[in-house]
Amino acid sequence: MRHNYIERDTRQIKNEQFYGDQAIQFLYANIRERSSWLFRKLTSARVSRMLSYMNYNGILAERMKQYLDLHKTLNIDPKECLDELESLNSLRKIFERKIRYWECRPMPNDPQAVVSPTDSRMLLGSFLEESGLFIKGKFFDYEEIFGCDKRTWLKSFHGGDFAVFRLTPEKYHYNHTPVAGKIIDFYQIPGTYHACNPSAVVSVITPYSKNKRMVTIMDTDVEGGTRAGLVAMIEVVALMIGDIVQCYSENKYEGPVPIGTGLFVHKGAPKSLFRPGSSTVVLVFQKNRVRFADDITANMFYPDAESIFSRGFGKSLVETDVKVRSYIGTSCHQGCEMIC
């Protein structure tokens, strides 16, 4: 199946080539239907770590190194990399690479700007039925994604908006802070390790609230904050993701510190690292506290683009390819109406 996305800089329609798509289709069609026990085992933490090792450290990685020019195959720009390309001599090192984000990923000067947390493909949504971006129960279950016992946050974000950022394997895998503010809660929710491939997402339904994930709640209505109310940043693991390393740093990648309550985080700073593979970040905003960028909103309804999400969920859902630290929306101090 074709899966198009919009390249933001050029406005061109691009077709995504999936890595290991046949294996994903086999897992989520054949095995899932014929053996639920085996399917559960294959999406467990232990098997995910084993597959991760085989692909990024083991014999498969060595064979790829021998037969492919990985940097060209994955379209890695050597000018962006902090380290010399010669030192990025394995799949794991490539996926965990550091970049000169302060030079190649400029950030808007507007203190009210909300920025992308990742190099990724982005979709927008809303929990409010009156919104043109209303999407209920497609990518995640609202209560599950926060944790069913987190009544404070479930109440705080009721009727709000969200953005889904899907990383693909070749992307830069550090996550950056999308807003400035004070961390008021940080916790882990255990779960499975489903793939984040669009076919798997459509097949499984709500994988982002079933997989293991880290939840960071930031209060941005503080001195020096972005003034976007409470913002939840939810980092979701996927199949062949070994871990999410929390490594917040205010000065490039130097002196990383663990994430914890009470920490003030600056917008656009490195926060964490997916190790390795591809995964997803979900941002959740309170009702009427953010106005998303017009071009990203319009791209979702692009008439000439095909999307697995659109076919699977029966609603126009075309992703936009965005860069980390790029503008994705504006905070609203007193609340604002979503326009789309």
C-alpha cells in the first residue's frame, strides 16, 4: 500500500519506503490472527531487545555494513553530524548520532512558539468533538495513554489537542523539549513493544497507549515558560527499541542530567534518546492553549496524497515531515479557538 507524506520545506508529496514492511505485515496479519500467544511473545520487551541486538549489533548489522553504503542509503548529511562519518560505522551509532542542532535545526525566536520535539512525520488531533481535528480512539485511548489512575491529568487535558510525531529508522533519534517550563510530574507506564509502522498502528488500534512509555508533564505558565498551560510529552517505545535514555542538557549535549520533578527545561534542548530504531512522541495540550501551524493542519487534508492512516481510520490523515525545533504552533495565554 502506498503511504504518502508532505515534505514541509518543498510542499512536495513523497512516498515512504518502509523498512522491514513484509515482516511487519506478516507479524500483524498472519501471526496475530493464527497465534495470539506467539504474537504476545513477539511484542514483549525480551524479544524486542533481542531483535534490536540482531539488527543493530549482530549479524544482520554486519551484513548491511558489507553490502550497503549506510550513510548514503539512509540519506545522512555529513555536515549535520557532530562526529566524523568514519566513526559512525554501525547501524546503532548512526541511529544514536548527535547533530549540530544549534546550526542545522534553527528555532524560532518567538517565546510563544511551540516547536517539534523530533525529526519526524507529524499528525494533529483533538479530543474536542466540535474541532475539525477531532479523532477519537484512533491512535491511542485517552485514559490509557496517561494511565487510568492519573485522574488529575485526565481532567486537566480533557477536551484538549494533541500532536503525534512518528520517527522513522533513518531519523535523528534525540528528542528535544517542545516548550519551556517546569516539570511537575514524570513517570513510566509499562507495556508492550508494538511496531509504530502505519500498517501496524491501523491493525492494532491504539498502540501508543499500549506500549511502554515515559510521561513528562510540564507547567509552562511559569516565569520563563512558553505560556501554553500544561503540556504532556509522552515518549512511546516500539518494536526493536531497547530503551529511552533521559539525558536533558542545556548546553548542546554536555553535562546531561536526569529528568525529574522541579527541573526547569528550556525549549529546544535535548531531553532524551530512543535507543535505537524508530518510535513515537505524543504531545498533549490543554483545551484552547495552542494554535497549530496552518500549513501542517492543511496538509492533513491534502487531496492528492494517499495515506494508510486515511484508509484505515476513514478520515483524511496525511503526515507532514517536520524537523526538530521547527515551529509547529503558538501558545494561547487566555485560550484560543482552533481554526482548520
